[in-house]
Amino acid sequence: MPREGSVLGTIGNTPLLELRNLDAGCCRLFVKLENQNPTGSIKDRIGLSMIEAAERDGHLRPGGDPPNTIIEATAGNTGLGLALVASQKGYRLILVIPDKMSQEKILHLRALGAQIHLTRSDVAKGHPEHYQDRAARLARETPGSFYVNQFDNPANPLAHEATTGPEIWAQTGQMLDAVVVGVGSGGTLTGLSRYFARVAPHVEMVLADPKGSVLIDVVNTGKIQHAAGSWLVEGIGSGVVPSICDLSRVRRAYEISDAESFYTARSLLAREGILGGASTGTLLAAALHYCREQTAPKRVVTLVPDSGNKYLTKMYNDFWMFDQGLLERPRFGNLLDLIVRRYQEGGAVTLSRDDTLMQAYRRMKLFDVSQIPVMQGEQVIGIVDESDLVMHLHTDPSRFGDPVSTAMVTDLETIEHDAPINDLLPIFQRDHVAIVAEQGRFVGLITRIDLLNYLRKQL
């Protein structure tokens, strides 16, 4: 299929933008907006490159009957790039993905026609449920399939050596001192390293690595010093050095925590209007550290590898950030610290007694909650949960129009905000939710999962 006139022809040639509202010290800091690719990710480049290379090598035939099957392990964005190209060229695509991927990515993949196999994200390479091991096994078991294997595919770094590097060099007017990148498969770093080693050897390669990844050890000491940890940032970081990843030209590396990554990405949106993903925060945080350490002006480029549209329910969601222990909020040393949605801050989802059960159902779905307090002024007069709706509606769905007061429970468990945590346990044992009050005024709800999240944050 020719690329001209199709969406595949819009991959690459993304804008380069200078950041003017963040403190880059004496340096000028630019970002290449890879979130402007068709699926919102830099991985569109390698999706196209690896499939076209497979076609040249005879591993794939466009228009086959039945269509060829492509199999890959991906943390998300490579899968989206492959899904875009596969959908345009008529290939069947099976993706094995770790279960920490955002729902936005999964829904996007399925909408493009990809078949999804979810697997564990808490196991290392070599475990049968690690996403790369499972994908390789699936490829062996599927006759006539092509295993992309981005982590060992030379067409991966070639995409960046042939396109991303030359674009950056041209867009900076051939005046560039450093490039800050992360490593997932290693294709971006390797491809850019090769390109700049050839055309501008003075350009420094700088690594941004999530806290818990082992790649910073390799840069700093030449070998892995500790076992890989876990991190929430998607798409970058590794417990091993991918086979196509060439770290030899990296001179500086920065370890960036999840919290710093997410806060930096949110700051990029607030200050510069750029909606970047989680790894954007990691790269930008490392770039800012690098820039602020310089004593002479330099021109530095980093990437916005993907769009924040994929993380609206995660890092851009205050309630998710709070659940992960990443959102800084005032601490009171009492039950207020367990409440995710505080009423006085406008976060609590509530109903009035005259609202309909349809409104209750819609708010449960919209805000992903299973119970809602019913308010009269600042007092809670009832609770309605999923079970209450089922019991009220199962014989007659037309009762969705009934007022909430007809289904709500009025046998409530109220607890003062300064009560000890142990006082929650009898409430939960009675299968109730704790209604927290301060001097008689409603503050918020505490459920079992809220307590579990609070206890996990103490680790």
C-alpha cells in the first residue's frame, strides 16, 4: 500500500518548540512534539519502520489471504504504532501488554482492531508471564506469524537514525549541544546516538531513567548494581539492557522518581500548554536538571514521546495521584488523611433525596464510585450503593425514574474525624461505609479500599 495520501504519510516531521516558562538555567531547552504523530506517540515511527522492513525481507505480505499475523510485546505505544500500520495494511495484530497500562491505551488499541493479551507487570524477564517471554512463546505457537521483537529489531533504531535525528538537526539549525532521551526498547537512544556520532559528535547524549530502572547503573558504573524495582511511569526504564540499546555515548544519566515525573508533566501542561504523557515528565525533569547544572549556555533538546490524553484518568487525575501516594495534601494525623474525595474541597460525589435513581447510576459510572451519600444541607441523610439500585430496580427497570429516597439506606455509620483508625474496623465488619463528620458536618466517606490504600502508602 503506498504511503502517499494515507495517514501513514503523516508520521514524523513533528514540530520543535522552545520552552520559555520553565527554569532552564542558562540554557535554551527545546521539546520535539512527538505527541503530534497520528496515534500521539513517537512509536509510530518504529511501527512503520519495522513493518516495512519485514515486508522488504519477505516476512510479511500486504493483502495476503488470510492476512499475516503480527505479534509483539509492548508497554503500549509501540503497540499503537503497529496497530495503526497493521490496520492500514490489512494485517492481523496480537499484542501482549503488562497490566499497568492505562485504560486509554487499551481502548485505543482495541478500537484499531488489535487483539490484546494482558499479563503481569510485576515479574522480571525470564518469567513465563513476563510480557516479552509470553509474546515470544505465542509467536512460536502461532503458525506463519511474524514476531516484531522491538527489543532486538534493527529497524527500530534505524527509524530514529533516518528520521528523528535529521529532523532535530535541521530544526535546531545545526546548533545543538545535548539530547535527553529515555530508554524503553533503546531504539530512540541508539538511533539518535548513531546519527549524531556521524554528523555532530560533540552532541551529548543524556539518559532520563525512572527510579527503579537499572540503566542508570550501567551508565554510571558499567554494570547493573541492583535488582530492578517497580515504577508507575509507562514505556521507559528496564530491568535489563535491551539488546539494541547502545549506552556507550551516554555521558550523563538522571534518576527520576514517579512523583517528579508526574509533577513535571503536569507543570509542562500548566506552564507551557503541552499535554505530554508520563515519560514526558521523566525526560523533561532530567533535561531541567541537566540545564540547571550548566555554567555556560547550551542548546538542549528533549522529547514529548507521547500524549497526555492517554493518562487523563491517571497522572492528570488528582484522585488517582492521591491513591498512589503521589499527591501532596495537608496531613492531619487522623481519619481526614484517608478521605480521597473531601466534601469541603468539592471532590465528594453526592445526591439529593429528590434526584432520580438514573442520576445515581450515571454518577456511579461517571466517577467510578460504588456508593454515594445523599445530602440535605451539610448533613448525610442516606447512602445509596449499587446493591440498593439492584434491589430496587431488578423487577421493574422503569423505576430508574424513582427518587433516590425510595432506595437509599438510612441506617448510617457516622464517625468523628479524629477517631482512631481501629474504629473503622467494626463498621467495615458490618458491611457499611464510614461517614466521617467534623462537628456534625459531613467531611467524606471512607471505604475498605481507602483504608488499604492508606496502609500501602505507609510502606
